[in-house]
Amino acid sequence: TEPGAVAVQWADRLLHVAHEVDAGLAALRDSSRSRVKVSASLTVAEQLLPGWLVSLQAAARRRGETPIEVVLTAANSHHVLDQVRAGDAELGFVEGPQAPRGLRSRVVAHDELVLVVRPDHRWARRGSPITAGELRETPRVTREPGSGTRDYLTTALNDLLGPGASETAPALELSTSAAVRAAVLAGSAPAVLSRLAVSDDI
């Protein structure tokens, strides 16, 4: 019928547009797969991500695929979360005592915080453990506010000693684990760092 012929023409145009939309979406999916913006806390960016990225590239090459391009930004954990929430990063890696609120998360690795001093520091030869109270009262070289390492230590000390106890002001406050490590080696003060960051030293 004449109305049927008109309907076929409309349907033909709709199917053609649907095919274009489908092809466009596929191209966008391929484009987004080839490049991903990642933000990672400094410890993760320095200690874990390089190995993960090398493995990711090697796996893609074994499958005969072009490796995904990863654009990495390193920041403290709070900034990483802000970047993911704002859409400036598609994926974030942080360390900290709690799962981030308002984001989906998964544990992908475990680390341990360790107390470090220079070999000639009095604590290096001490036979008894350093107590949580001593640690809280001792000026230390620390990471900056917003660092997952610092947040984790504060939470652990609060769990052991209660949140009301005041903490001694830092001897130095630095923005990277490498800088904290260097300050300890230079003789500044004790520090609590990721075992990954100091494994070569200890």
C-alpha cells in the first residue's frame, strides 16, 4: 500500500541512522579503550604502577593488540579521589584506612607501614619495641596532609590510643615518600613509610 511504502522509506532511513550511531559508538568505545587517564597516590605511582603498566603492555602485545596508552598523574590520595570524582581521571589508585565514599572500589594490593630510622639512631639498637604512645609523642618526618600513608598511621594510632590524644608536631612534612626517606637518611628524625618504599634499604 501507499502508506506501507512511506513507512518502509522511514524505516530504511531509521535503520541507516541506527547503523551510523552504532558505528560511531563502537569507534568511541575503541578510542576510549586505547587511552585511559589514571591518577595514583605517590606510593602506588612510584612503587606498583610501573610494574603493572609493563605487564599490561606485554599482555597486549602477546594478544597482538596495541597496548593501551596510560596517562598517569601522581598526587596524594585525597587529590586522586577528587580527580576521579571530577572526571579528570577515569581510574584512581589510593592507599588509606577506609574505602572511598561515593566511588566503587576494590582492593588490588596490600602493603605495610614500617618505622624507619638511620642505622646510627638510638632506636636501631633498642631491644624492646617502640610503643604507639612513644611513636605519637616523637617528632617524625611525615608526608603531607591528605597522604594515604599519613592518614593510615593516624587512624592506627587513634585506634590504639584513642582519638583524643594530641600528636607531636612533625619534625619535617614532605610531599613524597622519596623525600621522607632521604630526610631520614640525612639524619632528621624517624618516619613511618610504606615497606615498598624502603624495601631496598631494609
